[in-house]
Amino acid sequence: MQVVQNFIDGSFVGGAAEFDNICPATGELIGKTALASEVDVDRAVASATSALKGEWGALSLEDRSSLLYEVAAEIQNRFDNFVEAEMLDTGQPRTMMEHAFIPRGAANFRTFADIVKNVPTESFHTPTPDGAGALNYAIRKPKGVIAVICPWNSPFLLMSWKVAPALACGNTVVVKPSEETPTTAALLGEVMAKVGVPKGVYNVVNGYGPRSVGEWLTQHENVNAITFTGETRTGEAIMTAAARGLRDVSFELGGKNAGIVFADADLSAAVDGIMRSTFLNCGQVCLGTERLYIEHPIFDVFVKALSEAASKLKPGDPREKSTNFGPLISQEHREKVLAYYRRAEADGARIVIGGGVPHVSDELQNGYWVEPTIWTGLSDDSTVLREEIFGPCCHIQPFDSEDEVVERANDTEYGLSTTIWTRDLSRAHRMASRIEVGITWINSWFLRDLRTAFGGSKQSGIGREGGVHSLEFYTELRNVCVKL
Ligand code: NAD
């Protein structure tokens, strides 16, 4: 049986024990993962620290950037391995891995290899009493060893989104993949070794969060900064760990995102967009839409169109081209999502479609499937409208005015993203400046330009990554003042 190893100091190594890797589509054991010990975490951090002082630290910006291009090219060469691994770890349809998640992971390396070469730093000519003046200029230095803590939804895309800029800036990393989805982080270790990234630059330690690898890594005194994607409550725990030694953090956290459709919207485009934003990746997308506000005149027609489209989603074997709907990640997560399904019903929701567990096929019956689900009829203070569910479901409510919908959309502790559908662009811009989120999509959803700022407001995150914003986190500016 395949064992996904840790990758420390340029070599694959076992761990203190092994834990199961289950395919969520079948519920079957597909392999084991080596559980890193505290000593392994120490070794990974020590290796990352010494790599900073060795060959890696001495590489020029151009050479680092070229290496990252080679990483991207080697991911493309091993495209099928990455697709297969991610498909089995997540249970999501192969087509999604092929068309979006793996190519975008490779693109992260190319993008940050380019960006890092094209960022100027500031300089000032400063007057002095003797009239000669002084020249101030800033140089960018890597922060050092970065701990990269990753979630299980689109694991390779989200991990490379952090690893690529961290390495582009000259840091070294110790990655902790989610315990649910370890395989592509290990494959990336093979890629790094193949293209000649020096040992210690990229390390992977596998394990759990609390009282395990996640905690040991984030509390480690030689980790200089922590970048984390995951749940808001986990972010709070990591922030506490980071306080010791005053380490910098960048957090991409949970959301309870609103979708807003005005009566003048292109209805069919809006239904297509909301279909993706609610059901892609079985609803396990931080940017997904769980609260929908539809302008009154089109409420009934929208609910009918969305539910008809969602009824056609086809769960099935992730390898099949026709499969466009996958399972939830784990039994535990399915229990959580089903508890929300029961809660909605108990609170008096009208179940438009779904609400339960589908029969997919005899072979897949032990997978972690739930039905795509749409509710109406709940009030704004209902639990399912306030807490992040992270499943394939949404609640739809009517609204009457711009002011009303802004207030209701903003009435949440989260602030990650929103998607707004209207043909009135003045209104769209007005709305965008009033909705309290890090990312607003107008007549679109998940349209990403990797150069733009990405991150959440309120409890959806701290800091921004993407483009030069990533460089702000992964480097430190040092000022040099020269008396002329
Ligand atoms: P999670 O917080 O449970 O786990 C994320 C990672 O943190 C895992 O690797 C886990 O092992 C580790 N971890 C858990 N406790 C830890 C601790 N005390 N110390 C150190 N590490 C710890 O999140 P998840 O369930 O894997 O992912 C789903 C969540 O991620 C959702 O809330 C979703 O909204 C969020 N998310 C946010 C974004 C974004 O960009 N804002 C993107 C994707 C996912």
C-alpha cells in the first residue's frame, strides 16, 4: 500500500506512525500517510533554516525565478500524476482537476517567478542641514522560514499559492498539508528534487493540527512567519501560537458569502454563476455562496431555474467525464453538513431540493455524499444563515431595495467575498464599495487574476496575498540611508 512520506532536507522519510488516507468518493482506504513526530518537525525547521544560509540564500533573483519556471514545467510534465492524486484525495471530478486546480497550481509558480522580478522598491532623496542631502532606499529581504498550514479543499492550488511566492522571495518553507489530502504536497517534493531546488528549501511534514504537527510547527521558535488557510477558529489558535516570538501571520479564513441578483440581471448568466458558486467542489470553496438574495420580481423564477439546474448535477465516479458533482471530504464533515440540513428543517425551512443523502451507485455508497440542497423561508437570524456550512447548499431570500440588501449582506461576522448580478453598472460599483468583503465579483464569480489582492475582511482573514501583496508578506523591507 502506498505510504505518503514526509519530505525533509531533500529526502523522503517515514514518521513516528502512519495514518489512513481515505478516498471520499468511495470511503475506501487508498493509502497511508507517515505521521511526523516533533523531532521530524524540528529537523524540517532546522533544514529550512540552514538552507537560507547555503546555496539557496546565495542564488540570484534571476536564478531563483528560473528554478520556479522549471518547477511549473515539471508539474506540467507530471500533470497526470497530480490530477490523479488530487482526484483520489478529494474525490472531486477529474475534469475539475484537469481544467482548473492543477493548471492553476502550476501557474502560481510562473506568476510569482515573474512578479518578483518586476517589483521596484522605494527611494527618497532626503534634505539635510548641510545641503548635501541623503539617499534613502529600501531593499527587500526574505523573512526566513515560513510555516505553510493548508486546508483540504483544492489542496494543491491553495498550497502552491503560498509556496510559490514564499520561494520566489527567497524564503524556505515547511508545509503542513491537511491530514485529509497529503499526496500532492509530496509530489511537489519530487518535483523540487528533480529540478534541483536545493535541499531544505521545501519541506513537508504530515500530521494533525492540535497537539500534533500543526501545533509543533506554528509554535516553533525558529519559524519566522506563518501563512495559514483554514477555519477562523483554527486561525485564532494559530495566532495565539504566533504571539510567542511575535511572528507575522497571513490568514485566509472562513466565509458566509452573499450572492445578490437584481431583477435586471442576465438571468441565465446569473443562474450559471450561482450554480458554480454554490455547488463547485461540493460547496467546499471558501469563496462559495451560501446566502442568496434575489430581487423580489424575479424571486420565484430564479428559485425555479436554480433548483432545476441543481437537480441536474451528476454525482458519480470522479474519473468519469460526465461526473460534475463530488462528495464531501470526510465522514466527520458529512455529519457536520447533515446536522445543518436537519437544523434548517427543524427551523422551518422550505426544502426546495435535496436535504439528505443520495444513492449514487452501489460502488460509491460508502462515499461521503450529500444532496445539493436549496432552502427558502428562514429568517436572517437562523443558524444556517449565520454559520459557515461548507457544503453544497444555499438559502434563498427575496429583497426589495439596494439599501436593504446591503445591510442584510453585511450582517455577518465574516467578510470574504460576494457575487453581484446586475446590468446597471453604476449600481454594481455602488454596491461593491458598500459590501464589507475582501473580494467582490460583478456578473462573475471566481474570476481570478493572480496579480490582484486576495483576502478577507472581518473574521475572514488577516492581510492580503496575491501579486505584490504576497511580496509584502513574504519579504521584509530594510531601509538604507546614505549621507551624500
Ligand atoms: P481547518 O482550520 O480545520 O484546518 C486547516 C489546517 O490547519 C489543517 O492542515 C489542520 O491540520 C491545521 N490545524 C488545525 N488545527 C491547528 C492548530 N491548532 N494549529 C496548527 N494547525 C492546525 O480547516 P479545513 O477544514 O481544512 O478547511 C476548511 C476551512 O478553510 C473553511 O473554513 C474554509 O472557509 C477555509 N478556507 C478559506 C480560504 C480562504 O482563502 N479564505 C480558502 C480555503 C479554505
